[in-house]
Amino acid sequence: MKKTTTDTPAKVLKVLDVSSGDSHSAGIQPITFVRQVITGCLYPRILQGDTLPPDARLRAQTLLQHLDGGSTGSYTESCGSMYVRNTIARSISLRDGGVLSHPDRVFITADTQRALMVMLRLLCQSEGVSAVMIPDPAPHTLTRLLDHVGIASVSFRLQETSGWSIDRAELNRAIQASRGRCSPRAIYISNPGNPTGAVQSRESIEDVIRFAHDERLFLLVNEEYQNTVFADGCEFVSYKRVLAEMDEEFSQSVQLASLHSLSNGIMGECGLRTSFMELVNLDEDVMLYTEVLLTGDLCPPVIGQIALDVMMAPPCPGDPSYCVYTEEVSSRLKTLQCNVSRAVSFFNDLPGFSCQSIQGGVFICPQLSLPHSTHTHSQPVGLLYSRRLLEDQGVCVGFSEDHTHSHCCHFRLCVLMPSDELEEVLGRLHCFHLKFLQEY
Amino acid sequence: MKKTTTDTPAKVLKVLDVSSGDSHSAGIQPITFVRQVITGCLYPRILQGDTLPPDARLRAQTLLQHLDGGSTGSYTESCGSMYVRNTIARSISLRDGGVLSHPDRVFITADTQRALMVMLRLLCQSEGVSAVMIPDPAPHTLTRLLDHVGIASVSFRLQETSGWSIDRAELNRAIQASRGRCSPRAIYISNPGNPTGAVQSRESIEDVIRFAHDERLFLLVNEEYQNTVFADGCEFVSYKRVLAEMDEEFSQSVQLASLHSLSNGIMGECGLRTSFMELVNLDEDVMLYTEVLLTGDLCPPVIGQIALDVMMAPPCPGDPSYCVYTEEVSSRLKTLQCNVSRAVSFFNDLPGFSCQSIQGGVFICPQLSLPHSTHTHSQPVGLLYSRRLLEDQGVCVGFSEDHTHSHCCHFRLCVLMPSDELEEVLGRLHCFHLKFLQEY
């Protein structure tokens, strides 16, 4: 549950919640063209005037023609409007240098959690204790989701000092250690990394694919931050593309679900609750069963489906809205990039903290390492620090404990927000941190 | 999956799907004020002009003030915006003659299926085979949902010849028959009835509450059609109100979840995927656990939450949009009432069919009873008839077999649609039915 204020003796501070990637809540404005198209669809009488630019009107009219009864109030197909699934598939093919994407392998869902829940149910129906290999640190919603569906996790440690990379030896160690305890069925990857900000190279992706192949693991790849890669010389390459371009031994056999969402990155439309996944190398029967499982939701939110259509096929050069759209996207990316640089320096200057530079995504993941002697409290340091930070300064951050070093932990902060808002967060953090160090 | 066309040798007929309650898809227009408020929230720059009426602008501004960052793109609390939950609770209290409703016992969910899924998980976690008592006929999505979560069903037959009433003796028979096979934890009621159209009297509701009390069953009550009651002298009374007005023995102990939704009845906003439930007499701990289970979805769709705010607090007398809103709602109700009357007469005039008159909801539930000798097919008659009807005339209806009389079945048809669309459905049905009778 979100809180909106917290009491301190001196004054009431507005809580600044940077623990999740909800950028609109932090003051990032929505992308105008997305909202214009949705508006046209929801309130078609507006299409008659010139309130909306002509390309937004045209897009809305086209989308309405593909909705039953011409209304966003109707159900679509259980796995999403076939029209929108076509848009998504075309866009994926373009992204992947022509690697084919089939709309009937694209499933629109109520959100990424729902897509993951369905895939986990599908993968882990056999006898015994099923498990999923997950990175450490992992997205904060992932372990809760695994608990929810009753699936064990097998953690592999990301290599912080080499930019949070995935190490094949560590993958081997983790899976060996799980033997006898549980049966890993899948490996979950977040690329660009949530919360690490690491962007995998093609070679790193190939490594993971080979590991999945050798261990017969399903690849659950969250690629929600694919449009927020900003480090120089760094680009997003999809698992789907890398897999398709590997030898047949891999490309024809390794099973993959790639997840993408409206909620994250530049769009930030969390409230619309819509995501999609593309499935690769699954049997037709399993695809059909996936559809059956998704049918329980009747259909994904229609407004979100419309926004997905825009996200996957934004205005083109020459379209009336192209300049505004492009300018809005690039200004948000620029803000993000400046904020990352500012926040990374900030933490590296703060006694006890260190922070890797990041390549993509919206989070930074600084490490706090306190001198051994200071840690005499019963609470783990991450929990203690973040609870006190929230109470004292109204700043809510995510954290993950370091299970091997009790005086160490990592924090997760979303930095996609207006720069003055970030300054406010860092200012409060600075103030709290010095007090915390003095006290402990 | 929806189809849009079907091939016949002669021509391509547009499929008319009357099996679900998706009225927008059948051509019913959305309620203007709902769409205006959503539009104002999604695209706030429209609030500056006079494109929208002043009360829609004011409502949108107020709602935006209660969304983090003033954007529909932000997450709300996991169980829905507390502002909207307050609106809902106030509206429930008004509906129930002042019986108090607490916003923290109102949970907004992605849709009714999700709410039910969470409640079923909560209720049926004990050892052994848990079951839910369900009416026969039942909403078509209910048995699928029970299968999905792995819960058995115990059917009780509704009394067709007395207007699809619930009979206490039949409830007793059903629960006795389940002994040794499974453990019923809850009883599911749909009032007004889907698909029967029956509206329960206060006495009938009291009967069910006493039964639930005696058998220690949780009451899962779907009241989605509470705003579409139209029979003379008939009014909707909520389970919550009846329960609150009974002796303490019942009012302080019987546990109840009452479900309501945007999707059904006059609103018909299925595509927005938002519902809510109110929980009564649950322990605080269980309420907290319900919240935890709902947290898996992060939050319900925000656009749907806005529409719920309007549905539960529509324009008041004197407001600029009051007349239009009232006129739109009453014209849809009038259409529904005319259609019901037309469709019930139609089926009663068709050889082999009989149809009870109905009091509320959007469905009719005619019975087909074929002469014994005609039924020489391997398929049950409901499946056979509806499959052939779809193939031959492109009309998709729901059906439920009669398990005791193989030559009997019931159909489910939504009749909330423009009257000329209903005539088209009935015309095709008539044409098919005469052919079907000749052939069999």
C-alpha cells in the first residue's frame, strides 16, 4: 500500500517513493501521442473536430474499426486484439533485423505479473518441487510472485564488480547446489537489468542460451527496459534475435518467453496494466494451453492494448506528430541519462556506498557496506537502513540483503524522474546518511 | 477466441455473439459522462477548453488530484485508489438505506474473475477436496474458473417453473449428496440471476443466509446486475443489507463477499476490466491476507477505477450532465425491457421452446425440450443445437445441458442490444430452428 505522507516531529514530509519504476508518479509526463490516440478511441466524438492531430485521429479511427461494436468497452480476443498483435509482431521483426515474429505467438496480458504467473503455472506443473533460477539481485516483485504460485527459487549471483554481468561458472554452481532440493525448470533473466542497469552483450546472451539448452531450462526473459538503453556504444539485442541467429541445435530447440510492457521505461503507463509476451519454440499444444490459461482473464484491458499499438508503432518521419513524439522520448531519455550520472556520482561520494555505472533501465543499485563493528542491531542492515530512511526523511527505497555479509546490502532506486525531484531525494538521503553513520 | 465471420455456401454472415453480456459489441453505446470523465483524466489539456461539460471537467480534476503525479499512468494502492473506494462505500451505504460500508472493506480488482479467484484461493486452502455450491444453471465462466483453481462444485438446481427460485430443500439435498465426496466451503449466488434473470426477494435472501449460517458456508454473491432490475413491483435488495437487518446471530457471523462490476448491465464497459468486492464479517487478518493476494496484480486498471467512481456516483439533479446521463440510462433500460418481452414471447411461440419471464439482468434462459425419439445423435442436444446454429446462421448462444433429461437443454442469450439487432438474431434463430426440427 502506498502512503502519501509521513509524520516527523518537525514537519510533514511528502513521501518520495523511488522503490518502484513508477515514473509518472514521480512527475514524468505521459507521451502525448499515446494519450491522444486513447482519447480518440474512448471519446470518438472528439475525432470530428481538430482537437487532436490528424495522425492521432486516423490511428484512433483505425483501431476503433478493429474493436467489436467500435467500442473500447467490448471484449477483445482473450489474448488481445489480433490487430494489435499484428502491430506488435511487425515491430518485433523490424527490431530484430527481420527475424520473423508471428502474431499468434504474441500474447497480450493484463500485466507482466499475469504473464509470468501463467508461464510459471505452465512450466511447473510436474511432480516434485519445481524451481526457477533467478538473478541476485532480482526485481523486487519476482520472489513474491514465486511465493504466490508456490515455486522455489535458485539464486545465481550477478557479478557486481564486472558491471553486474552473468557468469557461466556461477550459473553452474547454482544449479549444482540445487540438486536434490528442487528441480529448476526455467531461468529468469532481466535485460536491461532490473535493478542492476546492466545491458547484456550478444556473447553474454549466447552464454545464457547455451546454459539453458544444456540444462533444459525454459528462458523467461524480461525485456521491459529495451527502449531505455543509453550508455555509449551499448545497444539492446533481444534474446529472440540472438537465439534465431545461433546454430539450429539452439535456435530450433531452446524455449523462450520474452516479456515487454507499457509500464516501464519511457512510456511509464503502469496504470494501464498491459503487457505482452512472445513465445518461441513452444509446441502448438502448449501455445493452445497458454491461451486457455489466459482465457481466465476474459481479455486484457483494451485501453492498454491501444497504448501498446502506439508504443510498438509510433509516428513515422513525416507524420504530423513525429517531431513532438521524438522530442518527448529523447528528452525523457536525456533526463534519465543525466540523473543516472548524477546519482551514481552521488553514491560513490557518500562514505560507505559504492555504485556501478549503468547502461540501461531506470534503476541504480548502490551497495552499502558498513564497518563490521557498527552492525550490532538485530535487523538486517538493508531493512534497518530503509525503514529508518523512510521514517526520518520520507524516502522509500527498495533493498536486498547480502546473505553472505550481514554488514552489506544493496538498494534499488528508480531515477527516471524530473531532475529537481532527484535532487530532493538525494538531499534527503545525504542528510539521513550522515546522521545514520554517526549514530551507528 | 472470438470469430468475426463464418462461411456458409451462400454468403458470409457476420457472427452475432449473444452468448456473453458484451453489450457494446452488440451496438449499445457507452454512457457519455463516463467517457467524458475518463477523457479528461487521460488527456488533461482538454480540461482547459469547453469540449467537456463543466461537471465532467470538475470530476476529472478531482480524480487527478488523487492520483500520484496527477497521472492515470501511475499505480494506485494495490486494492484500488482509496478515494474511489470511499466513493464506492458511500454509494453502497446510500443503496442499503444507511447500512454502513467501510472503504477499507471494499477491494477494487482487475475484474470479477480475479476477485473470485482470490476469494476461492483464500477459502479453499485447507486439506481435502474443497468445493463451492453453485446454481444450475450458472454463469458460464464460473465452472471454468473453479476448474482453473482446482476446486470442486456442488450444484443445486434452480426451480425453473417457479421463476428460477432457490429452494431450501434442494440446497439441503445438494449438500447432503456432497458428503464424503468433498467439503463445500462457500455458496455462490448470482442475483439478479445470470443467466436466469430471476431477482431474489428479501425472504429468499434470508433463506439462503440461514442456510449459509447453518452449514458454515461463505457467501459469494455476484450482484453485477443490480442496476438492471425492471419487472413491475420488483426491486433489488442487496445481501449485505438483508444480512445487516437480520438477527445478530446472522448479521455478526455470516461471511459475505458481494461483487459488482463495470462490465455488466447498463455500463457494459467490459474492456476496462474493473470490478470491486465488498467483504463483510471477515477477520482483520483475513482482510489483510486478501490484500496480500491482490498485491500480486500491483494495482487494478486505473481507467476502470475512474469509471467505477462515475458509476457509483453519477451526476446529481441540477448537475449539467444529469439529464443526459439519466436519459441514456433509462433509454437503455427501456430497450432492455422491450427486448426481454419480445424475446420471451418469441421463444414461447417457437415449437419445443419455453421461456420464463425475467425480472432483471441482461440474459434470457429459454428451455429446449425435443421429443424423445428425435434424439439419436451422439452429441448432447445443447452442444449439437448451438454448434449447428453457429455454423448455419452465425448466431453464437450459450447453453447448458440437462443432465437428467438428455433431450432437454437451456440456452443463454444476452438481449441488451439495439432492437433491430435482436430482430436479426431472432430471425436467424427462427429460420434455423424450423430446419433443425424438420431434420431431427
